Amino acid sequence: MTQSTFYHAGCPVCVSAEEAILDLIPAGKVTVVHLGNAKEKVAEAEHAGVKSVPALVLPNGNVLHINFGASIEDLK
């Protein structure tokens, strides 16, 4: 993985975190995935280690869980 991936579900907590992340990480270095709109990506997020959203998966594979918006189980 050469860039970060930010997973969220569209809730107010997630949208706020998305705005902050996009202010911190340069354009083209982060992919934003809205799991509420892309249900097919839930398994991908879970495989990456995401337990709840919002979460940022770093290029080294570490997962940063930011606040708590929704459990990955709730998104299945």
C-alpha cells in the first residue's frame, strides 16, 4: 500500500474526521471510502483491521481508529 485509506460511514463524527484528515494529508495520498455508499468495501476494511469508523489505514498497515461513529459489524 502506498497511500492511506480513510474509511467512514457518513455520520457527523465521520464527516468531521474526514475534513480534518483531508486538511492534514496531501491530495492524492489518501483514498476516502464511504462504507455507507460502498457496502462492497466493508470486507476490505475489515480485512485491513478496521473495527469501527472513522478509521485511517496507513501505508504501513497500521489502523488509526478515530473517535467512534459506527462499528464495522453495524455496517455489514
